[in-house]
Amino acid sequence: MFFAPVINFLISRTHNLHVLCMSTGNADGMGSIRKEELYLASAILKIPSNQVKILDHPDLQDGFGKVWNWNSLASIIDEETRIHNIDVIITFDDHGISGHCNHKDVHQGVRKLLHDATGGHIEAWELVSPNIVRKYIGPVDIWLSTLFTRGQRNKQTHCLLNLDLHKSYAAMAQHSSQWVWFRKLFVAFSSCTYASTVRKIE
């Protein structure tokens, strides 16, 4: 949901994308269903299933209050990037867009990998969390995000527009177990649907 603009933008420029999902989303006991839904959504976004990996690690179970070990995350991410010769990672920032603790832990795991000696083969970018006002002004935020990134002198921040809104809606609809009325409203009105700001992690 949050990464759809980035995925659509990069796919349109023929980049080869892999998805690494750190859990099945089993907080409500629906992990197997949500796993299949992610494969379906990825297919809509033109990412083949053999380039989508969904983990079910005992120490990385979904849920608020479930703390994920940053060292374990760094090790897993390092291994996957080496197996698939990946040189760029895009992940959450330290707020995790929605504030979910697991999103924040993934950010810290990536940051730990970057700062370890083993992380020299990759660079990483974070999806910048909009503030609460900008988060719900829909396409209006395209203008604000563009202004924000143009004001960054170091050129390490970019605004990526969603080039295929229909595809994003179709992909989110594949998550039928979560496609309830308030998430439909979120997808319609959230600025995260229309554009993503990414910033390089130093």
C-alpha cells in the first residue's frame, strides 16, 4: 500500500524489483491468507512471484508490542541482497509511515546493516512519513512534496509520482482480508497513494 508509487515509478523505468516482506502478517491469525494476497498484489504491480519473498520467522512475528531484533533483521537483509545481487534497498523511515513498531524495526535493521562492515555493497533509501495533515490531503500533497524535494540542496531526496493509480487500487484490492471500508477511504484520500518522497539513508 505505502510503496505502490515507488514500485510503479521504478517498474515504468524497467528496474528489476524484488520484494522482501519480513512477516506473513499473522497478528490476527490470517498469515497464510495475507501471504497469498501479497503474491496477488505483487503480480498486479508486475513483480513476479519468484521475486517476492515472505518470511515466517519465529522472532519476526507481526503485531504491536512484538519487538524485532535489529541484528537479526540486518543479517537477513544482508543475506538476501547478496543472493540476488541487490545494490539498492527502499524501506520505511524511522516513523514507519503508520507508526507501526514493526515498520520502525525494519528501518533500524537496514540502518544497522549500512553501518556494519558488511553493508558496503548497498545503498538504502527511506520512504519519508508525511505529517498528519499532509497524509490525508490526497493528490494536493503532490504539489507540497514536489516543493519540499526541490528545496533539498543535497539532491538526496526525490518525489516519485504514482504513474498508474488504477494499478495501485487494483493491487490493494487483492488484499481482500484487509480491504474494508476505512482502508478504501485511506487509499482514496491518503497522499501515500499519489506520490512518495524517498530520502537516502546516510
